[in-house]
Amino acid sequence: MSTMDQADDLKAFERRMIEIVSSLQPSIWRWRVILFILVVVTLVTCYALITDDNSTKSSSVNKSSDNSFLSTLYSHLLRKQVYFSISFSLLIFAFLFGIHRKMFSSSIIIARFRYILADYNMSCDSDGRLILRPRPTSSYLTG
């Protein structure tokens, strides 16, 4: 095999690695945004649940007359326990189904590329570009 054929093979391999890594970037950001939203919603609903004065008071039949329509709507329609339970369970399911692996999939693939390329005295950067290392000396091979 000629040197030009080898160089063309390396360039094609490098282009394919770059294509693989760059195709993962949009999905990685999507999973990061989903996780961020789930964490924020869970924290907000947890804070609302903890600081809720109505849940610590016993419910009485005689409601005070200072309850406005909005506070009644807020207390009946926006049940904090339900929203916290839903957001927390969604967060747990997200981790059970591997959102933490999906967020770091490009770094996992780059680490696997580096592991395989080490046998051929090569490496790659975080974008998938090949890094050719100098050949080992002959004393290293015969030693």
C-alpha cells in the first residue's frame, strides 16, 4: 500500500470520527437542557412544598373571608405535593434510563477512540481529529 493511500485512509477515518462526534453534539445539549429543567422544577416544587404554610395547618371548615379567588385557585388547582411527586419521579426515571450517560456520550466515545488508537501510536482530540505520535525508537521495540 502506498503512502498516499495510507494518508487518504487516515483522512477518511479522521473525517468519519469528526462526523460521529459532531453528530452527537445537538443531542448532548438537548439532554443537558432536559436535565437542567427537571432539576430546577424539582427544586422549585420542593422549596414550595417545604415553605407551604397551608400544609402545616390543619384544615378547618370555616375558612377566613380574606381568601381571594386567586388564592383559592392556587390552593386547589396547584397542588404542590402532586407537582413535586411528578417532577421528582421524572428526575428519578431520567437517571434510571441513563440521562447521565447520554449527556457525556461524546466524551465516552472519544475515550474509546483514544483507547483503540493507542495501539496504532495515535490519539485524537475532543473534536475527533487524529493526533499522530512519533514512532517509538527501535531500542524500545527490541528491548
